[in-house]
Amino acid sequence: MEYTDKALELIENESWYDAQSMLKSGVENMPGCESYNNMGVFYIDNGIQHKDKESTEAGELGYKYLKMAEHCDINYKNLVAIAEYNYYYGDCNVACKYFKKASELVDDYRVYNNLGCGCYKLGGYIKAAMYFDKALKKADKNIDDIKISYCYALLKCNEDFSEIFAKISDEKWTVLDRFILLYLSGDLENAYKLVDSVIGEWQFDLSVLAMLYDCVEENNIADLSKFDDEIKKLVNNRSKRQEIIKEYKYTPVMLWQCKYIGCEKH
């Protein structure tokens, strides 16, 4: 489509206002699944562009266009766009429904991974593990990201994840993530070996701070000097510390894919 090609070129060059104008022309002159979807994706990602002032948020308007596109035709990229919007801003159950529909149209590892993320978010850890496994078997990129999410899903299912854990590269598997999974799996001895690196290199929330303190207290009481008095007030009570740790929530990594219909680059 002529309007799509020109709009995507303008988006590539970050000419946001002109891209919006071109997408609007597409909607007016060639209404249909492609033009509605691309207008919706643009509004969700970039907001409404104004000539002489900042853009304004337009997620709900963008979603209306995505649904208009769905009523015109069933399209993989449109289904993924609707699913992702619901995952981040709407109903995760709806997101999973649309990811499932998309997976029936295109056998893509990214949609299996994202379906796993949705199931994980809803507490369906067995299904999440199943979809991460399926994604991993088909993936040619983002393999370590999928493995990390797979490990957490297996942990929630009380299943052994050691084989997958051992194959994650150090470049992708941050010392913070490695520490958390070791701690949550009960391997305090190996988690303790990473404490210095975590404290020295990473910012972390109160739940992880409680894990660090718990791990240090379990292994070497002298190392408690790493924590100042204010921190100790928060986490040095064991029962309170365990309650804080229970609040920790891992967020699996959604894998990005271009959602503009007609784009040949992604």
C-alpha cells in the first residue's frame, strides 16, 4: 500500500508528524485492516502528534483503531498488537486469547514466548513453562531471555531447572537475576557467592534487599556490616523479612516484534 510504505519510511526517519499525516491519509482513502491497524499502532506507540507542541497520549484511541482493523480482517500482526495492548494496559486474559489466535496463524517463537508471559502473569505457571519450552525449541534469537523466563516458570512449578539454568550465557544472565533464582531455589551457598557483586553493581528493591540480608546472615554473620542501621531496621527481623521476600515478583521478558502491517523489515 502506497500510504503504508511512505508512512513506514517516515517513521524510520523519526518524522512523526508527517508519518501521522500519511497514516491518516491511508485511513481516509483506503480504509481497511492495514490502515486501521497501522494508525492504531502509531497512536499507541507515539501518541497524537501536534505541529508545534509535544505529543499527547492516545492509547485508548489507538486501541479503537486496532479493534476496527480486527472487524475488517483476521491478521497476525493485528492480533499481536491487540494482545500486547491488553497485556500492558488491559486484561491479561484477553491478551492470552489474542496471542493464542496469533499462534494459530503464524508459527513464531516470539508469540509463544509472549503467550508464556501472559500465562505467567496470570499464575498459570505450568502453561507458561509449556509455552516457553515451545518458544525455546523454535527460537533463533533471544534464546537466553526465553531460558530465564522458563527457569522461573519451572521454579514456580517446583520442577528442576538446573539444565536450562546452566546453559544461560553470562552476558545475558545478570548477576542480580542469577542471585535471585539461586536464592529462591534454596541454593543459599551459591547465592551467597554473588552477594558482593549484587551489592556493588545493581540497584534493587526491598524484596531483593531482604534476600541479600537473609543470605548473608545464613552464611557469614560478620558480613552483616555491609548493611547500615536503617536497612537493618527494615529486614533484620526474620518473620518480617520472609513476608517481604514473598512479595517479590519476577516479570518475564516480552519479545518485541513489529506490528505494522505491510512492514517488510521486521
